[in-house]
Amino acid sequence: MTLHHVYLLAPGATPEEIRRFYRDALGLTERQTPDSLAHLSVLWFFTGAATLHVGYPAEGQIGAGHTALSTESVDDARAHLLAGGYDVDDALIPMGYPRFMVRDPWGNQFEILPAGLP
């Protein structure tokens, strides 16, 4: 598994506030959010090794913060985690590729997706 992206939450922030920190202060390059996620309030920034996704819901939270790991075989990763007694969640926004979520024993959420995605 390798790091693909991290999804952070900035509830109540504006896109300008997010850009001021992640683009202007940290120097990250903003990436276009895929059309399939256009209905969500989220900006993407490239770090050179992975992408930061920053959600900015007006109220509450959209989705949940998570770390995404990529793997050569999503199906093998799912089978391995299920065999270890971990619950996986496939109820995600369709993106055109296989993926799922799993939580560690302490509640941290991980998205598992295929290697080679931009």
C-alpha cells in the first residue's frame, strides 16, 4: 500500500480561506476536483507525493476525514481485511473504479483504492 491522498475537513471555511493557507502559505498546487465530486464542497491540492482533499461544508461534515491508500489489488486487500475480522464499507460515491473504506480499531478511516490513479 502507498499513500494516495488525505481528506481533511475545514467546516465553515470559504474556498478563498482554504486557498490562502494551502496554496498561498504552504505553496501547494491546486488540482481540479473531478466532475463526479462537483456537488461536494471540496478543493484538491497536489503535494508532490499525494493529494490533500479539503472539504468545506457550511454545516456539519460532508463525508468524513480519511487517509487513502492505493494497492495493486483492491479485491485482495478487501479479502485480507475481511479475513482479519475488519468491516469494510462499499457504500461510496461511484468513481468508476473499485474502492472501499475500512476503520482501524481506534476509529481512523482509510479509503482503499487501486494503484495508478491520478
